[in-house]
Amino acid sequence: MRILTVCILLTLISLPAMAKCQSDSFNQFDFWLGSWRVFAEGQLAGLNHISKDLNNCVIREHYKTDNGYEGRSFNIYDAKRDLWHQTWVDNTGLLLVLEGRFQQGNMQLSGEGITDKGEKVLHRITWTPNMEDNTVRQHWQYSKDMGQSWSSLFDGRYKKISDTAK
């Protein structure tokens, strides 16, 4: 009986939290949903599948290339801090933690990291939807002087394969 009571209480407590993920802010990154071919410098760089998960509270990414590289991210709108958070991990051991906002028609997330040489670096990734041709540009930049100057690390164009976002 005690276990049943605890289960009922947990369910009741979680119901208001589930409703929070239905606000417009949780839909700001929806332009990225779907299955995509990703191109860089005119060449196919990889395939990316972006979907909603956990009662539409999380956007899940799965990126892979033909040469065996694979990465995944989890993205969530943090309503308490009014910002987006992304955690990226890949099969080379890279961990990238980014935060930011949807502003002026694009999503821009940034965060500090460490290079292979142990240097501090600031990462900034901007996703810009193009509604005219149903593409998304992802521009990943880095700065070794903490944002005074930027260099491009990856400039990709997402071309939609399908809208399936399961």
C-alpha cells in the first residue's frame, strides 16, 4: 500500500512539470526536428536525426558519418533560467556543454572547452533556419581569446530527408 501511495504522489507531482514543456519556449528549436543530410563545403558530411523525447521536453540529436564518427546531443529549454542547454558527446570522448537563447531568428549556444593542447577555448554554435528552402545552417565557431575574435570550425547546411521526428 505504501508503494502505491508513493507512486500516486510521484505521478501527481510530475503532472504539472509535464505541462510546462508545452509552452512556446519549448518549441523554439523545433525547426531542427527531422532527418537531415548535412553538407559542408558542398560535400555530404553526415546524417543527423533530430527528435523530441520525454514528453516533448528534450530534443535529442543523433549524428553520424560514413567514416564511423558518431555523436549525440540532448537539448532542453531551462524555463527557470530562460535559456537553452545542450550536452554533446561523441565517440572520440568529446564532451561539449553549451547554453544560450533563441534570438533574432536563430538559436545560438556557447560554452567553454579545452583544446587537445590544454588551452581554454570558447565554442559558439548558431543554427539558422531558412524557411524558403527548408534548410538549416549550423555554424560552429571557436575563440581562443574568449570571444574577441572567432574562427570557423564547421559550417554546415542541413537538407531535410524527412519530417519524421520520432
